[in-house]
Amino acid sequence: MWPNSSVHSAADDVRRAIEARLGAIRFDEFLQIALYGAQGFYTCESIEAQPGSTRRTGRAGRRGDFLTSPEVGPLFGAVIARALDEWWIELDRPDPFVVVDVGAGPGTLARTIDVAQPECRSAMQYRAVEVSSSQRRLHPTWVESLDALPDETFTGVVIANELLDNLAFRLFVFDDGWREAHVAYDGERFVERLATTAPTPSCLPPTAAHGARAAVQDAAAQWVESACSRLARGRVVALDYCTTTTSMASRPWREWLRTYASHDRGRHYLSDVGEQDITVEVAIDQLPPASHVSTQAEFLQRHGIDTLVDEGREMWRQSAATADLASMMMRSRVREAETLLDHDGLGGFSVIEWSR
């Protein structure tokens, strides 16, 4: 049914799933295989895909596929360290104070928090959750590396930076009513097939322009509920680029459904299966009601980024004549802050908090 290949790929797994379902699979199942299956973008170990090229696991960072706030530089982690101290004090300084970093990648946020040496460090138990085994091997030795949320309840904080946008979602298209997208294989390429689904998800607007599209993000909502259920006391904090379902349905789909590979926009989401990231803006209205929502810029300013930048400027001023690595890092805070606070970029992300 599919082309001969000596390399088992995510595309092969999608084709097998389509065959097992007698012709088509739901879009969220396609995404789950493409991103998190045995050969998925986030889970597959590096292998030789063909002469002269190497299949890489999806990775954040300057040498990876995309750049998130922790990879901009140490300033973001320093601000999170200040926020952790504030939340720890609000909880009456619990010991242990559990910090769960979900979608931790290679552990960059953990390292920068550690460098900042927050007051809560002596009580902190840091758990870095990452589905990729190759990325878990890069975690610092002092963290507990996990492949899923811990089962037990705890007092502390769950941080999810750009996680919800990568969770598998259903895709709906308005064609004289909302119809659900499935993925099929026509013998040469993957194609979409639309099917009527009953009942229509209540989050979708009652009507839309012909061809309008919207994501239904059940997995994201379920993840938030699951993370909150782990907390005896504390908060879940998700940072992501967000929208609403109605806004999504009124905009061109390429604005909110995007692919990335090697720090550049990728191809169509049904192309290069397992070789590119597939992300979606997070519809806040589909998530459980939050305790607080702000922009990333507002969040960072509330937790002291301006103070840290001023400290950096002053240290650089005092040591400019004999600049060393430490003072150079202080100077870099100015540039990092510009990137992190940019309302047209990372600063415009939403920070959603759920407290218990």
C-alpha cells in the first residue's frame, strides 16, 4: 500500500493506521503519530534517513528547530526563579516545594533557574517532564527526569512553556455546517477527507464562512485538568500563543496552524510527516476557567524583569573597563528583555494561571 523504504518512518506509521481504520484516521490521531509516535518529530531518535541527511528529534534552542523564551538567554529563567520564590512564600514556604517543568526539552529552563539561585532552592524538588528520551539525557543531574506528569499529588507549581500548542487537536471545516477533517492516503500523498460528526463541539461558532477552519483542543483542556488535579496546593502556569475559537474561525488557517523545521516555517501540515513541528494557537475559551490571564510581557514585569535589567546595566557600567564573562552576561539582559517583552513576539504570548 505504501512505497518501499528501508527506513521505518512516521509516514509509514500513519499509512498503517489509515489502513487499519479502513481508509482514514481523525486529524488528532494523525498529529499524535506525526509528533509523538515511535518515529514522531518529538520522540524519534536520530537516525540516518538517507545518504547525506540525518533524521533529528525535534529540539528547542539555537541549534534546533525553534526558539522558546528559555533559549533566548538566562534572563527568562532568572525571572521565573523570582516568581517561584513569590509563590513559595505565598504557600508558607513548603518543604518539599515541587516544581514540575512540562515539555522541558533539554532542560534549559532548569539550568537557568538553578543559576539564579532562588531562595526556595533548598526546598525545591525539580521534575523535568519530557517525552523525548534523547532530550531527557541532556537534563542536568540534579533534576528528576520523567516522561509524564507525576502520579502523586504535591504542593508546588507546574510550568508548561509552549506545551499546549503542540498537543494533538481535532480539525473542523465549515462546509454548509461544521465537518471534521480526517486524513487519508491516495496512493501518492496524504489528503484530507471531511465527515459529519455528531454532536458538533459546542465551542465552535454556530456559523462561519464557507471553508473556515477551527481547531478543537480537547487534549489541551484535559491536560490542564490533569495537571490541576495533581496539586494539593499551588498553581499551574501555561505560557503559549493564544486566541479564541471564534477568532480562529474568522482568520486564514495558515495564521494559527503552523509548521516549523530548523528555525524556519515548514511545509503543509500533511507533508514531511515526522520531519517538522506542527503547532496551533491555543483557544483559551476551550480551556478550564483560569484564575489569571496576562501577556508574557505583563507577567515578566510583574515578577521583576525590569529590576533585573537595571541590575545588569549597573554591573556593566561598573565593570565595562575590565569586562568579564559575568558582566557580559549582565549586559546581555538588555537585549534579552527586548525579545522577551516584544508584544509582536514572545511578549505577546499569554500566561494562563490556575490556582488551588
